[in-house]
Amino acid sequence: MTEETRKRAEEALGYAFRNPDLLKEALTHASTADNRVNSNERMEFLGDAILDVVICEELFKRFPQYLEGELTKVKSAVVSRHTCSEVAVELGLPDVLIIGKGISSREAMPPSLAANVYEAIVAALHLDGGFTVAQEFVLRTMGAKIDELSASAHQRNYKAVLQQYAQKTLGASPMYELLDEKGPDHSKCFEVCVCVDGRRFTSAWGPNKKSAEQKAALLALEELGLYDAKEVDEAIESLNIETIEQ
């Protein structure tokens, strides 16, 4: 890591590292590390856990009227790959990420890489300055996202998220296909899949077509790298709770 890269990163983060090696590790992608142990993958693992704790505590305090399912829905949206990627780009982290020749360009960098470096930075801040430093960074950089996503969480529309991403990034609109339906008329279940530009994603079942389409869109977002498996499980649980309550 060059001195210029370190200064740019610290300026973006608003924090000066006592141990610059921690910052270097957080910014080192596996494509350029001599050993994956020396990349930011371990940092990402720790940062993901710290991010969960910080956001869960903040939501717990901020929304005392929310039940578990409502808190889970907001949390899943805030810590998603999509949100972490957006925040990383806003901070300029992809520009200081140390990448190898295997990645053609920063412009073509998958959203998951930007999200990963954000989580790795959270871990590096925690290791260098303690939990409070990492917590303050997360709340400062995620504060606007919490406000935005909590306001729309009850109407969280994964179909809209997928459509926006597909049209902007892939130049195509999602198309939903009804594959199957089972059960008596008063209690049917529907299987739906989504296709984008000829690519068919994993199908999903739901108690109505709307719910099945939302789940199918969510699974597509996972396959596109905007959500990880843990986030998808939590989001689907929230959708199931919402269906039961309705």
C-alpha cells in the first residue's frame, strides 16, 4: 500500500490508523494477496459480525415499538450487500481497494467486492481503535440508510430493487413466470421464477403470486451478489411473518 493510498483511505474514513498494516489488510483483495490469509477475507468475516451488532443495537434503541419481525426486516435491508456496496462507493473505497490483474477494471467491479471492503474496514477500525470507533463509523456512514430504509421497510419491495438494478446494470427488465400451483382453491401455493435478459433464476413458492414474486426477486438478488444467503434467509422470514400477519 502506497503512502498516497493510505492518506486517501484515511481521509475518506475520517480516521488515522495507529497500525497502518490493519488498513492495508482491509484493503487487500484476495486477487493480489500472496496468500488468501493475507487478504481482507478474514477482516470481512469479523466486520460482518460487528456491523450486525451495531445495527441491531441501534434499531433496538431507535424503534422501541417494532416487533422482532419488523426489526429483522429493517436490519436485513440495512446490512445487505446492496446497501454496504452503496455506502462503500459513496466513501470511495473501491478506488483505494488493492486489486490484482484478475479484476479487469474498478468500473466493472461486482457490488459484492465493494460491500466486502466496507465490512473489512469496519473490522480494521475495531481492531485499531476499539468497538466504539467502529460503531461511530458505522452509524455515521449508515445513518442516512437507516432513516431511508426504515421508512420504507414495511413496503420493502424486492421486485422494485431488482427492476432498478436490472435496468440500470443489465439493460433489461425482469419477467416473472408462473411455473406451478398446488393445493385447493382456498389454500393454493404458487411457484414463480424470474428471468432477466434470458437468464432464469431460482424459483420460489408463496401463498399468493405477489409473495412468490417477491421471494423470487429476492433469490435473484442473491444470485446477482446483492444479498448473501444469511440476509436472504432473514428477509424471507420477514416476508413469511408479514404473510401470516395479513
